[in-house]
Amino acid sequence: MDTRTIDHLEIYVEDAEKAADELAGLFGFSVAGQGGPETGLTDRRSVLLRQHDITLVVTAALTPAHRAGEYVRRHGAGVAVVGLAVDDAAAAFTEAVRLGAEPAAAPVVLDRDGDRVTFASVRGFGDVEHCLVSRNRANGLFAPGQIEETGEPASTTGLLQTIDHLAVCVPAGTLTDTIRWYQQVFGWEQTFKERIVVGSQAMDSKVVQSSSRGVTLTIIEPDTTRAPGQIDAFVRDNAGPGVQHVAFLTGDIAASVRDCTGRGVRFLGTPAEYYAALPERLGDVGVPVTTLRNLNILADRDYDGVMLQIFTESRHDRRTLFYELIERRGARTFGSNNIKALYEAIERRREADRAS
């Protein structure tokens, strides 16, 4: 099965219009359409957001018939559907089920005004589903007849380009089986693994990618033989596995951080000592250290180049889901040397929450 890229992410929330307005305001997404009872979606309200190659669908249940209601009650708002672009969604669904995936929704074809889209879903990790999507036109309607789009897709504005990767937290002892499932069902490859120790805490992570490298999941489990930390907290507060953060790729991270900060996004801080050691550790990364320090941007280098990244504070009621901005200047990895800094920053945020 050739899973080319992430077609879309669907985020389940309590109030779709409010949550979509917040994402648009904070990150510069354009509201590109909406669906609900007026378009035949009697059980839900969905708002379509776009920015370059990023498509988000923000959905709230209107009746108990739609699973978004139960999802939000159990997990809080979060990424509940990861859409995967494939050549033939119906065939991919049949193959995935044959290889061991549990079906969630049989193939359905939406056809209007020359746009033909097929959706079919299988269950992924926890309560997150994978929606297999095939389209006859790359820039056609997202869901013909279900979401009424407003004018031309506003996909050429904004500083965020595409979804670089998703970070997924899973319960201890399930990492290996989760990776094996993606290898078996989708034919993805494990391309990276590491163990991270921060003080008395530790976690293990592995990366799986589609053969196209257009879909990347970083999957993390806590080490329960060590002191509990943020991965344990995520699994506990999310009531199981889920998407911890979504990484948006940008071509200019400094400009993106300034823009998002001006819109009200709050990013995690980084200790000054991190930047004092940066020139000796990495050399020239193409952005002045003073700029990185002032904007709290992290930097790392691998054999292929430099990577710059920054993480938002979580606005989630449970302090679970958050976002990352990432700029790649050749680098293909995920900032191994920065994970400790991120881990420590989130721990400081958790301590501050407990003290308030």
C-alpha cells in the first residue's frame, strides 16, 4: 500500500466553530468551508481549515450518533483521525483489513461537480482512526456534498507549509507492537530509534515512515521502571494513547515564531545555558544565536544538515495536545539533542501549573 502523505487531520472538539476560529487566529489558517445539517451532516458540525499543504477538519458532535462526543468526553479535544492519501482508498481498505487492521468505516464515495473522493477508515492506536483517502483531483473539493467550501481554497497564504510529523504517546510496553502493526498493515519502515534519559526519568521512541517519506510518526512510550514523567502524564490524562503534538513544517521558523507570537501563541521557554553552548556544539546553523535565544528556538544538526524547532505551550484543558514548528535545512532527524531541553521545559511548565 502506497501511503503518499497526510491528506488531513480531523480534530474532535466540543465547539467546532470556536476551536476552528482559535486555530485560524493563532496559526494563520484560512477557514475554507463548513458542513453540518445544512449539508446533510445531521450528526456533526465540521469546519475545514487550510494553509498550503495542511488540511485540518475541526469536528464537534451534534448528536450522540457521532463518535466525536464520546471521544471528547473520554480524551478531551484532540486529533482523532489521521487521513492518509492513497491511490485507491477502497482497495487500500480491503488490503489493510486483510493484513490485520480493524475496520472502522467501509468505503464511501462522494461525487459532485467533477470531484470524486473515496473515504474508508480503519482503527489505529487507541481511539484514533486512519482514514484512507483517494481523490481524482489533487486540488478538488475536500468532501464533495458534505462540506460546502467558501470560494477558492486559500492554500497559498501563511508561513506553515505541511505536516512534518506527528508525535504519538503510547502506554509502556506497547511501543514494539505499535511499530509492528504499522509495518504489517501499511508496510511502513522503522527509520529511527532512541532512548532518552532525563534525570530520574526515561522514555523510548521509534519512528515509522511511509516508503514515500510523506508520512512520519514518532511513537514514544515511558519507562515505568524510572520516575514517572510527562509521557506517563500524557497517557494518564489522555486516558490512553494519542497524538501528543503535531509538527508543522515552515521555511522560515524565525518569521513563523514572530507571526504566531503576535497572534497569541505561547511557546515553551529554553534555559539561557542552552544557547551559551550552542556555537561550540553545532557551529553556524544559519540563524544568529541571538535570534534563536530571543525567540526560544532550538537547533540541532545531523549528517544531512540543520534542523530548527520550537514547541508551543499546551492550551488543552488536560495539558496534553500541543504543536511544534520545525524548519529543516537538510536535516532528516527529529532533534535528539533537543528532546532533553523540551522535556525539561515541559516539566517546568507542569511544576508551575501545580504551584498555581
